[in-house]
Amino acid sequence: MKIAILGAMVEEITPLLSFFGNHHKVSYAGNDYYEAHYKGIDLVIAYSKIGKVNAALTASALLMHFGCEKLIFSGVAGAVSPELKIGDLVIASSLCQHDVDITAFGHPFGFIPESKHFIPSDERLNGVAKGVAQSKGIALKEGIIATGDQFIADSLKKEWIRKTFNADALEMEGASVAVVCDTLGVPFCVLRAISDAADMEAGFSFDEFLVSSAKVSAEFVIGMLDRLA
């Protein structure tokens, strides 16, 4: 089994590279990929750089060039649900693109013709995540994650995204990875640790909690790999 583990920023994969220790770096298409082995599983770990285009490119390389059969996205997100607090874990039931707007043609926000409005993640991988959460006594929230090429720090914009998409969290990569995986028929899940809460200014807390939240998410991914092995 070959599994891709993807983050957006180097901080999001650093805890994983430290945990797995020995790894082999491969440079491809302007990015670095780290091959490792864990309990009989072949791993390819990468960070895409921020944004939907970079995430889609890196996910495509992981699946089509490296031949990964499953993909786990691990990283941080901002909360738009008041139920989510800093350090909480959320797994995507589905993902959407909050910055897509062709409403001038009568379509709803986030809709792209000949594509899915909301892309569901893999139920089996989500089930593995729920099993890890139960065994560790972690309250894992499952909900909709909204993606856009914007770092949202405005509370009014956050509330609009929550109401428009019934979203629980937002970030800048997940839905584009979902599009790639769904199109290629590869099971995926998106796990995010909350780095800023809905009632806070995102810029105020993001840098402070990025590293600690990324560690929370990475440790959870390792627990998923233990079960998959």
C-alpha cells in the first residue's frame, strides 16, 4: 500500500518527517517529495505550498507520478463554527470552494458546471479517523470544510461562509485536493487542526498556534497509519 500525506506548509509536515526519521527526498516538478516506510506502508510526504493551484498540482503528482493509492491531507484550518476551538480536530465530510462565483449565470456560490458542488471524502478513511479519535478520547468533529484562495480574517466574511455553505472550517487547499482525488478515483480524507477560532481575528492567533496545531494533526495521522497497517 502506498499512501500520500500532504500538507500545505512545511510546518505541517515537519512533525511527520521528524517522527519517521529516515526518508528519501525526491525533487519533481518544482517541489520536494519525501519517501518513507512505516509498518509495511510506503509513504510519500509533501507540502504543496499555499493555495488551490499548488495543492492540486502536488496532489496530482502524488497520485499520477508517485502512484499513491490513498491520500491523507494533514494541516491546520480556521474555524467558522462556534463549536470549534483552537486545537480541536475536524475531518471533512465534504469540501467546497467558497471563492467560486458565477452567480451572474444563475448558479449558487461555489458551483462549477460539470463538477460537484460539494465533494465527499472517503467514508472508510473517515471511519479510521473516528476509530483513532475514540481510542484516544479525542472529540473529532466531522463537517464541511470550505476552501478558497483567501486568508479570511474578517469575522463578517467568516459568518457569510458558514451560512452560505453550512461550513465548519475554512482553509486554502482541501477542496482542490478533493477535486483531484475524486476525478482520479483515489480515496482521500482531509484532517485539520483548528489554529484560529471563529470569534478571533485570524491574523492574531495563526502564527502562534500554527506549530502546535500542526503537531496535533500530525500525531493523529500517525494513529491512522497504525490502524491502516
